Amino acid sequence: METQAEIYRHLREHRDTLTPAPHFAWPEISRGQILMMMSPSPRHDLNALRIQQQLMRQLGDGLVAATLGDIEDENLGVLRRPDVIVVPEAAFDTSDSALDPAEILLAVEIVSPNNPDNDYKGKLRDYPAMGIPHYVIIDPRDGTAHHYWKPVVKNGRAVYDAHVPYVFGDVITVEEWTIDTGKLRRYSPDDEQ
């Protein structure tokens, strides 16, 4: 019987041979499955850009807010591609094909209209298991946001021990950084098709 890491390596090899079809983003891997996602809408990308720009103005030397890069935990069998990450710039100076989740200080996901469970369930399961200390969900569908932090193990599974909900217009505080959700855009009905 194959281990989770062996199954993951097979999925990773297959994923690396794929070229996303038009209107699809690079696949992620979780729970023994390759997850295909639609490409983000322009409004989704605008929100990611605005969050990245806000964070970049606040980060100290050596830290960056990036909208690129896979994060991977082979032992968990998880490969994710957050919408925005805060990470030391030095983390990108690697020959590895993905970033080490131990280096990620913050992961931000902007909920897509067609697959909200990926952010609210799948990534809310995977990110604390990967040890990512802060996870922010931005939901342009209804103008809400959530900040999760303090990954702990409860009843044999990793979860975030702290959570604060927000609405658009609030300022989210993560460590010494802030995200002004008043600068973000909600989806229009056309985005949700």
C-alpha cells in the first residue's frame, strides 16, 4: 500500500505535466486529489493586487507580499497556491519547485464565486496543518472577511484556535500589518456566473 507521500508524489508528477486549459488556473493538490479551478475574474485579481500593495507598504526589510508561488507539504500531500502570501524574499531563492509552508507568515485567499468550499473548508483544513500562522479569507460575494490564527492540534487534527469575522469597510489587523477591506471590491452578478 502506498503512503500518503508516495500518492502525493505521483499526483505532483502528473500535475506538473498539465498545462491549464483556457480559463483554468494551475491545479492544487489536497486529500489525494488534483483540484482544478477556474481562472480568477479580473475583480478577484484586483482585490489580490490591492491587498498585495497594502501589505508591501508595511513590510520590513526582507519580507514581501507576493501573488505567486505554490506552497507544498509533501508529508501532508498538500500543494496550494494562495492568492497573496507574506514571506521572506529569501524563500524564493531556491531551486525547489514550491515554497516551504514553514516560511509563510500569512496566506490570503479571495473566495471565488464558483468554489467557496475550497477556501472555507479545504484551505481552512490544510493551512493550519501546514503550520501557516495566519490565514485571511476575503469574500467579495457578500463583503465579509475572516482572520484565523494560532494553529493548534485538537482532537487529532490541526485547526486555528482564534478567529475574528469582519465586513468590508473594516480594517483587519494581522500582527503589525493591516488590510483595509474598504479598498476591496465586491463581485457583481456577472462575476458569479
